Amino acid sequence: MALIVQKYGGTSVGSIEKIMAVAKKVIELSKKGDRLLVVLSAMAGQTDALINLSRQITEIPDPRELDVLMSTGEQVSISLFALAVKSLGYNCCSLLGFQASICTDQTYGKARIKQIYTDRIMEELEKNSIVTIAGFQGIDEGKNITTLGRGGSDTTAVALAAALKADVCEIYTDVEGVYSADPNLCANAKKLDKISYDEMLEFASLGAKVLDVRSVEFAKKFNVPIHVRSSFTENGGTMVVAESKEMEKILVSGVVSDKNEARITILKIPDKPGIAFAIFDPIFRANIVVDMIIQNTSADGITDLTFTVPKPDFQKTMGLVKDIAKKIGASDVIGDEDIAKVSIIGLGMRNHAGIAYKMFQTLAKENINISLISTSEIKISCIIKEKYTELAIRALHDSFGLGNEK
Ligand code: ADP
Ligand code: ASP
Ligand code: MG
């Protein structure tokens, strides 16, 4: 008897009809004798709607209360799902994060799962072959409700699969798997049968929201196989698994874009020891994640420094940086929110030269200016103007021959 963790995203449970359809699908599987743990997201659009309600009261909602509010979306979907299963004559029990003992740290809005005590879940699984758990939420040491960050239901599912040593974690969504590019951007994007944890980590952190990056971190750490597949078709999807030898043969597996960063440049900084620390210390203290950093060297003891931060943190960072710039004697600070990051990812890049060359050549041919570049062993990212994102993605996808025949 297998133990399967399944997660259904917001669009998969976006209406009563869809919840009924998921309930029927889960019941069919449970008839085969497997035990099923079903993690659900809030119905499509509900989390945004809850956030908007809070914004009608205040621009900056209290983080604790916002988590209490946001977590209710998933409470609605699991209760409706349990009712749907019961209405079809089968047993089902719904559990909220705290009832399932999903214990997190105290970082409201982006809490990390520290531990899951599985006793209650196991107890319910003994009694019911179907148990449904609210995604995206947990409880901290002080018994406060926490949420895991947008898209966090994927992480709930994979963490549960790890804690329960499930046979597989299936992520059901509105596309048939992980593709060589976002299929909503690139009509001829190709579904990947398999992808390694490391590549998937890059896909997720560089903007492919099909899996939440933390869910992939969990999967890699605990070796949980993830099957990303469609809620609406029976076709097999993409397996996210440990790397195997044959995977290295593929040079580039995909192209990804992210419009969620902004760029800040500090001009004419006196080039002396301690400057980078003076600039980044207050930013790190404000819990702002800095991504790319580039410092120009100069002959006359003056330097420029450019870096990127998430767009929601842009205004706050500009405020901090303007203060610092004055203190350290820099001449000016320029900000630009009108940017995007395009990246190519592939394990085969480790052993092959010329991939960066081809990326730059492709962007040059399209007349797209690159303002920042960063590389790792298995990815290359370029910052470009936001309006060229779709053009860049399609051009790179074509020039690396990633798509299905047109
Ligand atoms: P869910 O609500 O099921 O969690 P998400 O909207 O979070 O679904 O993630 C699925 C979406 O991810 C797809 O609709 C697709 O537009 C997007 N996506 C981005 N990049 C990729 C990719 N490389 N492969 C598949 N989907 C991708
Ligand atoms: N409902 C949450 C969100 O919209 C979590 C999730 O869907 O994974 O971000
Ligand atoms: Mg998602």
C-alpha cells in the first residue's frame, strides 16, 4: 500500500465544480488501496483577495494578523474538499497547519518549516484513506499562525512527503509539467520528462513559478521524488529527481524570466576598504535579499556599484541607500524598476564552453542591451529592459533549439 502526497494549486480548486472533480479523482485513486494525503492551496485569486481586504484598512498590515487572514483561504478549500469527498460517500478528514503540527519559525509571511510531528496525520490516515491538509500555513513556538510565502503550498506538500516518507509527491497544476520555457510565453515549449533537483532549483529561483523554490530544497535534501503534472489531463508530467549521468548530455534544458527585480546603482563611491560592508550592512539588516552585485574598478580611486533587489523592496532600499550614499561621499543613486532577468539553465554547461557566447550573440541579434550578467556552474543570467522579456525568451528558446517542431 503506497502513501501518496498530492498537492492541488489554486486553479485546480478554483470553483466548486473543480473541487468536485479533484474529489472524484482522489477517490478513484484511493480505491486502488493507496493512502492519500491531499494538500490544497486556496481557491484561485483568494489569497490576493484577502491581501486586498487588509490593504483597505492599512498599506502595511501587521504581519501576524496578515498571516491569520491569509491562512483562511486554505481553510475554505480543504473544508469544501472534505465535504465534497463525504458527499460522494467516502471518508475524509481536513486538518489545518496547527492540527497537523507543521511547526515553523516565527518569520511571518515567509516562515520556514522546522519540524512536522506526524502522529495526528498518521492517526487520521488510519481512520480515513483520504486526509486533506491546508497548504501554505504552520504554527510557531508561541502558537501563532504563520504562512510560508506565496506559492508555499508546494513546500507544505514536499515537507509532508519527506516527514512521512511518502512514495511520491505529486504536484497537480494548470500545465502538464515543467517545460523548456513557460508554456504561456512560448507556444512551442517542450515538456521535460525529467529534471534534476539542481536544475529545478535554478528554474524556481530564477522565476519559473511552477514549483516554489523551498519545496525543491526540501525535495533535494530528503530525496523526495516530485511528479509535476496537470490536474486536467491524465498525461504523465515531469519527474524532479536526483541527477543521473545521462542528464549532463543536455546542454541547456530551459530558459526562464523574472520581472520581479529592480536595479540600483550608486555612482562615484570613494574606493576604499569597508565600503561594500557599509552599503550592504543596513540592507541585510532590513532583511532585504540582494541578488546580483557588480562593482566597477577605476584607476582614480572612484568606483560605481550596481545591485538588484526584489521589486517590492525597491523603495525601501532606495531610501536606505540614499542615506548611506551621503555618509560615504558617493555622488548619486540611480534606481530602475523597468528591468527583467532572463536566464538559461542546463547541467551540460558545466563541461561545455560557448554557451554564454551564444546567449550574448542571440540577444545582440535582437538588439537587446544587457546591463548585468551573472553566472553559476549551471546557469547564465542577464538583466535587460523589461519590455524585451518575451522577445528574449523566445529568441533564446529558438537559438538553443529547445522547442517542439513548429
Ligand atoms: P499553482 O496555482 O498550481 O501552484 P502556479 O501558477 O503557481 O500554479 O504555477 C504554474 C504556472 O507556472 C504555469 O501556469 C506557468 O505559466 C508557470 N511557469 C513558468 N515557467 C514554467 C515552466 N518552465 N514550466 C511550466 N510552467 C511554468
Ligand atoms: N494560497 C497561497 C498563494 O496564493 C499559497 C499557494 O497557493 O501555494 O500564494
Ligand atoms: Mg504555485
